[in-house]
Amino acid sequence: MKEYNYYIFDFDGTLVDSSEGIYNSIIYALKDFGIEENDREKLRYFIGPPLFHSFKHIYGVSDEDSNRLVAKYRERYKVKGCEESVAYDGVAEMLKHLKEKGKKIAIASSKPQHFVDEISKHLGLYDYYDFVSAESFDKTHSSKEELINTVLEHFGNPPKEECLMIGDRFYDIDGAKATGLDSAGAVYGLGEVEELTDAGATYLLYNTTDILNF
């Protein structure tokens, strides 16, 4: 087993179960658009990729309408996001253990950084991070590859064999492959074994403590 010194985590579905707030805010945005959506299994696919692309892909809307839906989503999420988010069991302890071992911890998330920071502080996770690479409200279409590269550049482009990307969706695994990193697929939350295996995840994590075996 390799030893990694840089751990790059996705946020939603990997460190934090924010599904309740995400689902409710998507339903809120769609309702304003005239779409009634009650299929939460369908909404699961919003967790991971940028909302802009998900609205376009799942509902077939235009760029303009997708931007409108994202804005409406945020209208509710900025009020309810913290209270409808919980850390997965063992996440704080896992991050603490990595820090005590001298590992660097970063976030690479398609979520706006304001929300990542706010929720992380609310849940007591923020102080474990060395760096956060996330979206801004002005730029919302970054690929996971771009977000990961921002992390690598922040750390001075360390050897890629020392870096591990951890996420719960194919989007995270694709980003790791595009940047030449190993990846770990988180299946203790919303992640699915088949999706992450098909995407080519180097490892699968069945609980948050599995990563401590690396």
C-alpha cells in the first residue's frame, strides 16, 4: 500500500451528508420554474457535479434557465444549508488523525467556497483543512480537474504519487485520472460501488476510517 502525504477530499457526499439541504433546495428551484419533482433518487445525481451542468443534463434546460435555477437554488440553500447538513460518522476523527500524522488536507469541491467554509465551520471541520479549492458565486462551471490542479499548485505541485483524491462520484474519479492521481471512492454515504468501480477508482472506502489504513 502506498503512503500518501496529500489528501484531497470532495465535500458533499464525502465528508458531509448535505443531501437534505441539496434536495430541498433543488425542489424549491424547480417548483419556481414550474416543475414538480418528488423523485429523490433522481435528485441524487445532483450531488457531485456542478449544479449548472446537472440542471442542463437532467432537465434539458438552456444555459440561461440553468443559471436561473442555480440562483433560485442558492436563494434557499444559503438560509438552510448549515442546518440541513451533517458530517458523516467518524469524519472529524479521521481528519484529526491525518493531521496528527502530518498529512496535508485539502478540499476540491464544485460547491461555492462560501458554503463549504460556512458548513465546515458549523460542523467543526474547517480547522483541519490546509486549503480549499471550490467555486465562487461568479464562476460556477469549473471541472474537477481544474479544482484539483488548483490544490496541487497551492502545494507547489508535489509528486503525484504522494497525492490521493477522495470522492463519492464518477466526477471525482475522472478528475483524479485527468490529473494523474490515485483515487478513493467513498461508498459509505451516497456513493455507489458500481459507479465508482466503473469510473476506475484505485480504492473503495466502505467507512470513513478505511482511509487510515493507507
